[in-house]
Amino acid sequence: MSFKAPRGTADILPGEVEKWQYVEAKMREVCRLFNYREVRTPMFEYTELFQRGVGETTDIVEKEMYAFQDRSGREIALRPEMTAATVRAFVEHKYDKQPQPTKWYYIGPMFRYERPQAGRSRQFTQFGVELFGTNHPAADAEVISLALQVAQAIGLKRLRTEINSIGCSECRPVYREKLIAYFTPRKDELCADCASRLERNPLRILDCKREGCRAVAKDAPSILDTLCGDCGPHFQAVREQLDAIGIDYVVNDRMVRGLDYYTQTAFEIMSDSLGAQSTVFAGGRYNDMVREIGGDDLPGIGFASGIERILLALEKEQVVMPIDEGIDCYIVALGEGAEKKASELALALRRAGCTVDRDYMNRKMKGQMKAADRLKARYAAVLGEEELSRGTVQIKDLTTGEQEEIEASQLASYIRTQMKQEDQK
Ligand code: ATP
Ligand code: MG
């Protein structure tokens, strides 16, 4: 009998996990700078929340949800995305009654039943932000610039930002009709998915990656010509805000995003170092969702970003992350008495803030020194019966090979002083 992790999932092992920690730490730092606070919600919710919040005609709800009945027959879904969940928490805890704006971020696993491939898995991790309570165009620009600052902080370079406005409940229905009128006579040229979307969600046809559909969509009317008296000027104002802070972007009037809840601004940040799954940050406004989930009529804007994809892009761009896997000191102990003393020394060193390990395999001197190398130890503290009787240790610098004998009680301060001097160099 042998077990494997379920299809579309991955183990993140030591060696790899440090990259995650590094990237996540940068995300947290940037969120702090922009004054976004972390929120953690359950990994599963009532299925209805996503049906309602994300939308029945989206890929996510139509075919990607991990939904099931629990033992009491409740309809439960592993969260496929976070916006609906954060909106639920925002409303449930009455943040909609508080002074606005509310600025939140999250990092955590999402679940979608998709065909696994590079940049696409069934459990994946999203970092994202949500900014509630303002329709100010500077808020749109802030969210986009936060994403770009995260990208910059972690060292991603080859990025493209595309923006669009997808209108509101006022102007989108008008655009919808125009699209239906345009696509209906060309229905035969569309793929089966798109043909079936024609009446339900014609905007999604613009999002189809198939060659045939793209060719037909090329000459479809532009949403930008249909925006209403609110959405047109709002889009213009967002562009001015982006220009004002020097963000490069292109307007892509075919970008509609896969989620139905978006209104007005939609944006994607793509990495030129990735192939087919190139979107690393994707977001937009959702001005109706808080109300639809039962809260006050408050707007929102946010984005989500796949951390797996970010790491893939970092790898493609050969970004070297400053990751230190080594330890400060390995204690080499020989003999029964020395071995007991080793634990005492290790504890004292750890209390003093040094990363320390010791032998548990009863290895001989040579084997313990090898272990020290394997663990990338900076120093080895060697403790034999003689050192034990003298109350000393031999401290060996494993990069220079230099060795000296010092008081065992001085070990912690010795290592700390040496390392501090090195830091200053
Ligand atoms: P796509 O067009 O790639 O399917 P989407 O519209 O489904 O994207 P969103 O729901 O907006 O994507 O998710 C935001 C980000 O989350 C994506 O840009 C991507 O980085 C990441 N993401 C989405 N689905 C997956 C997945 N199955 N595996 C890994 N990352 C994913
Ligand atoms: Mg998708």
C-alpha cells in the first residue's frame, strides 16, 4: 500500500517552504505599509455564499467547487476564493456600520476542481486584499499600486498591468444586449462553451482563450463605448490616478474577468515570464456584492494573487531570495558526560538567540562534523571529556577552519559577538 497526495495538491517541504515564508513576509510588510489588516476566515462556508456571491454562471460555481453535504446534510463548500468570504465576515461582524474605509488582506489556501497543470492546482494559495466602503478612484489606484509594490518587494520584474471598466448594473445590461446582437449571427463560429454562454453570460465570450472565439470577439463592440454617466468618468478618473502615481498600464477592453461580481474597474497583472497561466494578480471592483450578501450598500475593490504562480515567475526570472537555511552552531559532543553537557549548552545558546543543533545519533567525531557541514553550521563547538573537565569547549569556525578553546560559559556571547562583527562587515 502506498499513498500519494491527492491529484492537484502539493506538499511544500523544507527547502521550498522558506521561499513561501519569504514571499508571504514581504506581502505582510507591504500590507502594513498600506495599512491593510489581516483577516482569517474559515476554509469552508455554506455553498450558497459562493453561489450568491461569486455567481451561478461563473466557472468557479458551475464546475470548480469542492462542494459536499456534511453529516447533518448541510451544503458546504471548500472556499474557491476569498472575496465572498471576506464580504460575509464584513457584514456578519457589522463592519458595514463602522466608519469606512475598511482595508483587509488575507493569505490562505483555496480549492477549485480544475485540471491540474503548470500554474493550476486544486489546492492553491492566494494572497489578496479587499478595500471596502469607498468608490474613490484613488482607492482603485491604491489597490493596483499595492499589488505592484508587492511584486517589486519580492523581485518580480517582467510585469504588465491591464485595466478595463466593465460597467455597472446600469450600463452592463445595455452592453450585454449589444454583445448578444453581435454574437448571435456568428454563433456557429463559437466553441460549445461560448455558444451556451451567449444568452447566460455573453461577456465571458470575450474571455475565451480559444482561437476561433478570439477571432470572432476581435470585432465585437467595446464596453468602453457603452459605459454610463457614472462608469465612464470613474474609469477616466482611475486612469488619471494611475498616471499621477506613475503606474504603467494598458487599457484592454476585452478583459472581463471570470467572476460575475465585478463592476467598473477590472485589472490583471501578468508576468511575461509565465506561459499560458500568466496572470499573477487579478482584481476589480464589486460595488453590489456587500448589499447582495445582506449588508449596507457599500462598494468594494480588491485583488487576489496566486502564490504558486508568483513563485513560478520568480523561478523563471531567476530571482535569488535571501534565504538562510544554516544554523549558527552545531555542538559536537564525545562521551557520556559531554553529551549531557551538550544539551545544557544548546539550551543556553538558544535562550541567547542562536540557532543550534546537536547530535542524537551517537556518531563519532567525524560523523558529527559531517552533520555540522550538512546543516550549514557556522560554528562547531566541540566538547570531549578533557574540555568537560576544564569547563571549556573548542570552538571551530567552519568557514575558516580556525579553532580556539574558550570557557563553556562564554560560548553564547562568543558566537553572538562574532556574528555581530560579521553583520557589520
Ligand atoms: P484563470 O483565468 O487563471 O483561471 P481566474 O479568473 O480563475 O483565473 P481568479 O479567481 O481571479 O482567477 O484568481 C486570482 C488568481 O489566483 C489567479 O490570477 C491565479 O494567480 C490564482 N489562481 C486561480 N486559480 C488557480 C489555480 N487553480 N491554481 C493556482 N492558482 C490559481
Ligand atoms: Mg479560473
